Amino acid sequence: MRALYIGLSYLAAPAAFFLLLWRGFSNHGYWQRLGERLGWGAARASQDTIWIHAVSVGEVQAAVPLVEALVQRFPGIPIAITTMSPTGSARAAALFGDRVLHSYAPYDLPGAVARFFDRLRPRIAIIMETELWPNLYHECGRRGIPLVLASARISPRSMGRYRVMVGLFRETLSHGIVIAAQSARDADRFIQLGAPPERTHVIGTLKFDQPLRRDQARWGQDFRRRHWDSRPVWIAASTHPGEEQTVIGIQQRLQRHGAGTVLLLAPRHPERCELVEQLLRESGLRYCRHSTAGQNDVSDCEVFLIDTLGELNAFYGSADIAFVGGSLVPIGGHNLLEPAAHGLPILTGPHNFNSEDVLELLVAAGAAAVVADERELQARVESLLTDPAERQRRGALGRDAVAANRGAVRRLLEFLQPLLAEGDAGPSAPAFPGSGSSALPRSG
């Protein structure tokens, strides 16, 4: 089965490079460092490294508490981070600077993977969330490199795709891989795909352990006081095409009601902000872009377009309530824990298959609500913006839920410690304390 996969991978490689070139028209970062995609030009390590792969911005952000803990626990071992997107690369550089090595991960071609491993010299491979690459996993097994899927998850939608090639993934998951799943539900799905139950464990979600940056929260609060101290503010975060039209339409109607509301609008991909700005021009709403805010009267704007990378967390500090995007359209939702940590009531659409357990936990706690459509979203926004006591109650419940579910990094480190201490640990890695798919109860 893997031989067929290898053949198909080589056939698909030209199309993958064409896609990179096409994406480069909207984000020139895709045209840079192309050699790294084939294992050339990647950071060359002078000694064995702890390798963490985080595909894009969300996974890089989720890796922060793990990276910080590894730096403290193993100061003598270099850490290397790979990503797949320019935005992920930029976020890794902003968060970690020269404390880590960084390159793009190679395409899953045998030659590219081998060259990459020769340059990076991974002592252990830690893959954030879900990236199932048969050739890469096979190379880890061939070289005796322990491989851990950290905070691993599989959505119901992904299960349908993986089942089409279940034989390939059963082989992929047989290389001594240890799966540290987010939830019992995720652990069960990995087992259905062929992961050995004795190597499949539940540690929880690393995103619960992300520290709230107090400096960012204070900056957001100060920004709010300077510009919109007496006006209600809501944020639409990580939005996608179709959702910007929805929240702009809601903001138009709120303004007609004389509410004086401010909408903070943060598209998931900042390179789309030109298109979003066109929607704002057509709406007639007064708007400002964050990148040019010094040239405008921010206090007078009705929509504030966040067109920069890595500052969403700070702007949660400016808001009264949060709508998290990727959920009114079938993207699967985005990080609900950041606004919860800020103590914001959370609204989200019905499509949350990427974070179903976190959503269930926050809904059960009373911190989040699911809206079916634009009409229900507007009703919830209006209700919460006019009820400060209810906002504070729901926000406090979310903050408490985040605090009560921390500990995934500690549980993961308890497992990584012997692997890194031994240096030559391989497929016979020890199990987690309380190992097995029932190590933690289901959330919700």
C-alpha cells in the first residue's frame, strides 16, 4: 500500500508546487524558501534536536507552553520547529526568535524526508494535533526516532477520508508511534484507524495550558479605554469568506438601532483583508485598518479591521463578547479557549468539528453558545451587549473552565522525560501514567 502511495505522491508533487506558486500571488511568502519543501536548505542542526511540527498558526500557538516547558526541562537540547505555511513560519519567528531552529517541513516524498532528517537530526519527533504522513512516519521508524502525536485529534469529517485508505494508515500508525489524544473520542478514532490501543492515550488539550499574556490583555484594555470607553464592543475572530458578510450585515443593523457598537473584525488570513475592506466600503460603515490606524480617527470608526498577524489575543482584551469564526461556514471552527481565558462570553456557529470536545465543555459550563444562523447570532449579540451582568457571569464561567482543565503539558512531559533522558529510546517507550484511552474522562 505504501508503494502505491509513494508513486501517487511523486505524481502529485508538480501539482503541489503549482499550488504553492498560485498561493504566492496572495501571499508572497509561498514563493520563498522553496528548497525546504524538498529537504534542501532546511536548518542544519549541530546536534540532535527535539523536533516539533506545527502545521500553521493555530498549532504554533498551541505549542507555546510545550516549547517553554521543554526549554526549561532540557536546556541542553536544541528545539526545531517546522511549519507548512508562511503565516505559521512568521508566528513561530515572532514567538520564539532565535531560541529555536525553524524551517518548512518537507513534502512527504522519501528523498525529501531523508534529506530533511539528515539536516535536522531529530532525537524525537513531536507532531502537533493531526498530520498523518506515511513516508515521514516510516522514516522515523526506520531510524528508531520516537514519534509522538501531541494533543492529537481526528474530526468526524477526517475519519471519512482516512477510512478510504485505512490499510495505508494502519501501516502508518504501526511504527512505534505514541498517540497523546485530546479526548477519549479522538483516541477511539485513532484506534479505529489501526493505532495500537496500548500506545493510544488521553492527555487533554495543550491549548488549555496557553498562558494568558497579561501584557497583551492590558494593552487591549488600554486601547479600548482610549478609543471606545463608553461604547459596546464585539469581536468577530478568525472569520472566513461568507462570515465577513454576515457580521458586517449585523453591524449595519446594530448601527441603525443607534447602539453605537464597535465591531472588531479579524479575518483568519490577513492576506484577505483587501477583499474584506471592499465589503466594508460597500457597506457604508465607517472603518479603520489596524495597520494604518495612526492615519485615521479610530474613536469614530464603526468597524476596526485587524489586518495584522499575531495580535488577535490582545484585541480580545478590548472586547465585551466574542464570535469565533470558521463555524458559520463548514471550516470546523477555531480556538475557543483564547476568548474564554479572557473572560469573554463566546458565540460560535454550528460547524465546530475541529474542536467538538472543547465546545461541549464550554457550552456545559455556560460560557459558550452555538447559533444556527445570522439571525440568531444577531439576537445573541444584542442580548449580551445590553446585559453586562450576564456577560460577566458567562465570562467568569469560561475562565474557570479553562483553569480547571489545565495540565496537558505536565502529562505530556511525564511521558517525554524518559524518551529524552535515554536519548536512544525507540518503539518500546513507556506508557503514560494512567495510560490507555480512559486516562482522562470525556469532556462534556
